[in-house]
Amino acid sequence: MVVYIKIKEEAMQNIKAFIFDLDGVLVDTAKYHYLAWKRLAEELNIEFSIQDNERLKGVSRMQSLDIILEIGNITLNRDTKIQLAQKKNIWYVEYISNLTPKDILPGVIGFLESTKANGIKVALGSASKNSMLILDKLNLTNYFDAIIDGTKVSKAKPNPEVFLKGAKALKVLPSQCIVFEDAEAGVEAAINGGMYCIGIGSKDILKKAHLVLSGFYDITFDKLKL
Ligand code: BG6
Ligand code: MG
């Protein structure tokens, strides 16, 4: 049985590009971000739960640290915060050091292949400064016509900067893009940028997305009803 994913017709007219978030959409690195932040929070004696972690998804490294410090009601100076963020990143990079293409989430490769075969342009829109390292480990770099990552933006999601830059690099209008996002902040960023957004994850969390899928599994471009 072929399952079609219904997308509002007016939204799908004229779609020319897909913009993918990285962490939690193409690869399950979200769990390593959580482990590294949890380790830092423990060192700071801050209780940090998996629910709290939802607030960190999609936002920049420094903002993530600010959220954790706010939870712990701790104020630190800028230099200390820079050191702590670096420490977290060293742990995070250690955790992801063994990533291989096997860690790409189910269905992602098939979806990317069918997307490209249908002439849709593809960009990355991620807050992560480790994006290039991760794409390289996963052998995914060549799928992307444009890569906008944390080194190229100054405003964190929910600001739409990362996606607008992606659209610009692909030479398409925001209204011609579909964004795939697993984070609340990312869904908001796509919507703030005037883009159609498909949430990847739970409907309970990604309430603002136009459509939510639990993952790509056996979804191909043709199954998005265009
Ligand atoms: C996003 C993650 O993709 O990248 C966030 O969802 C993370 O959790 C952010 O904080 C920044 O990542 P990095 O790798 O630059 O610390
Ligand atoms: Mg994400």
C-alpha cells in the first residue's frame, strides 16, 4: 500500500527547494548534545532533564548554555561561559567521533536521492558549527547544493536567518521552500521565514509545523503529494 503524505495544494505549488536541519533530522546527534550538556550541568550542580533539553534543540551553543544557567539560576561572566561552552563542545565532538554513514536516520538517503532525482534543490540549514564535520563523517556533503551552518549565521532560530540564507544561496523564494525540522525553535524559524515546515518528530511538541512526520522511513519524494 502506498501511503501519500498530504500537503496543502497551495503550499506545494511551485516548490523548488528542500532545506534540512541536521541534528535530529538527518542524524540522531541530538542525544549526544543532550549527554554533553547533561554532563556539564552535573558539574555545575544544575538539574537538567530531558524535557529541559527540548528548549536547547535548534538553538546555538551559547544560547543553550544560557538556558541551562537560567534553569540553575546561575550567573557567570562571559569568559567563564566561553570556557564552559568549549568544554561541552570537546565532549560532544568526542561523542560523535565514531559517527559513520550507518548513523544516518532511516529513510534519509532514499528521500534525498528521490528529491534530487525530481530536480528539487537541497540545502542544509543548521545552527551547528560542527555541521561540516558531521556531514563529512556521514558522507552526506555531496547531496547539498548549499550549506548554511552555525559558522554562517549570527541570529539563532527562531530567527529565520539560517533558512533565508539557504533560500538565497539556492536562488529560490522562501515560499518555494519546504523546511524539515525536529526542533520547536526551528519550526518557528521556518514559519517566521514564510516557509512551509514539515516537523520530524512528535506532533505534541512540533505543534506549529504544517505537517509532522515521525521520520523519513519509507517516505520518498513521490509520496509527498505534490
Ligand atoms: C543545533 C542543535 O543543530 O545545533 C543544538 O539542535 C545545538 O542543540 C546547535 O546547540 C549548535 O551546535 P554546535 O555543534 O555548534 O554546538
Ligand atoms: Mg535539529
